[in-house]
Amino acid sequence: MSFDELMEHARDIQAAAIAAAMKEKGVREAPRPGDPPYTPHPGEDAARAAIFSEFADVPSLFEPFAMTPDPASFDGLLQELSGGMNHLSSGRMPDDPITGDTYLVNVLLDRVGATESYLDQWTGDGGDKFRSKFVHDFSSIVTNQFIGCAVLRGALEAQKALWLNARANIDTVAHDTLTALDNMGHCGQNQWTMTWTIVASVAAVAAVPLSAGTSLLGAAAAVTAVGAAGQVIAAHQLNPKKETHYHGETAAVVIEQMRRGVAQAIGEIQQGEQLIAGVLRSLHASIDQHRGMFVSPRPALLDATPSTVFDDKYLGHAR
């Protein structure tokens, strides 16, 4: 069975449930155009209508899942974030803290630190602040930006994994339901187990440091990062997979168990989304609270005028 055929599966479930329920209750199908008419049994038409009504919601239960995001749609954004991390790789943290992937150092970033020796002749307050607030802290700020970008990429990986597993899990719900409807009346109890992988596909990585050193803040800030469980190789605590057991010997009970499975899938998606959202809120709060750890200070030279640009506050004068 394929996820692309989910709505076809839903209609097959509805038809199978109706057929099974009619057989259980001794209700015949209504005569089709061209078939010889027959006299309905007492209450047969009403019973048939009740059966159709009982299972009328089956396709609509699966319809929202058919419109879930395509996991492949995240690939372009993931590639863009990887490109950003390539630009931000300063060498102080060569590995992605979420996945452990290694990024080559962007040698262009070394040129900022190399400018310090050329600025020895720049005197005054402007020169001192440029060296201490921009050049000296540049590597730490870029490293923090690299980690922030890694957290965003991890969140996208987690989203991709969540929807990939959500599609697989709901397809399994449909498959198991069809199998259960087919197995009714066989020897033995009609039981099946669903293993949920949606939340388990999102791995939580706690306390990823936002600074390789503490030059910008007395103590390094921290966030919680997430990523796809299959990608995360840093220390992490995985959410265990969940199992739900179902059973049913009548069409009504099997479909009720299916509804329970659909509700479970929705709950799993919501839980995974909440985990990812919590991580992003934490990252946003850390950046908002410690903006100076991610963005270099505004250059004082921007406030200079032609008449003041050579004052000690700005360019100063050469020694």
C-alpha cells in the first residue's frame, strides 16, 4: 500500500465495513438499476441506511492526512541552511552540534582577525572599540550564528522526519484496518498492534552551548535543539516508540478502533510539533536575550559626519 493511494484505501475501508456490517445483520444490498426487484424485509431499508450512516465519516477521517506536507518539500530549505553553515564555519566549531556533520572552515572569515595588526595605527576611542568589540569578538559571534543556523536546520530535519513518519503511520492504520475487516470471523481473536514512530522520529538534544567560549558573556547561554532521530549522532535522549493494541470482531468495533488510531496519529503529530516549536521558542528567546552574542555592535562610524569623522571618537588620527 502507498500513501499516495490513502484516499482510495479510505474508500475501500468504508466499502468493506459496510459489506461486513450488512452481512452481520442479514441486510441485503439495495437492488441496482436493471436488477430484478425484491420485497424488502421488515426494517431492512432503515437498517441499510443506518449502516451507511455509521461509516459515512471514514473518508473524511483520512482526508486531512492526504494533504500533509510532502517531506521532500523541506529539501530545498535544508540545502540553503547547509549553505549558510558553510559560510559561517569559522573553525571554532567545525561540526554541526546537532548532526555531527563536519563543515570545512571558511577561510574568508580569517581575514577579519588578520586586520587587527593593520589597525595598530588607528588611535582614539573608535579604533579601540573596533578592535575590542568587533575584531576580537568576531569569531565567537560567527560561531554562535553557526550554532543558531544548525538548530534551525535541525528543526527542519525534525519536521521532515515527522511528516515522513506521519504518512507512513496513517498508511499503516489504513492497512491494518483493511486486514482486520478481512480477518473477522476467522479462528482466534482479531487483534493487531500499531507502532507509532512520529514523536520518536524527533530527537531532543539538550543544552547545546551557544558559545565556544565565554568572552561575550559571563556564562555561555544554552538552548535545546532538535533534529531527525536518524540524523542525530550527538548525545541525546530519544523518545521511545509507542505501541497501541487494537482488537475487534465486528465491523463497528473495527472501525471504532480505526478512529482511535486516527486520533492517536493526530495526537502524535501535535506532540511532535509542540516539541519542535518549544525548541524554536527557546532559540528565539536566547537570541533575543543575548543579541550581542549573535550580532556585532553597530559601528560608531555610522554616526560620524564630515566634520567629526576624524575626531578621537571615530577615525582618530594616525600615530
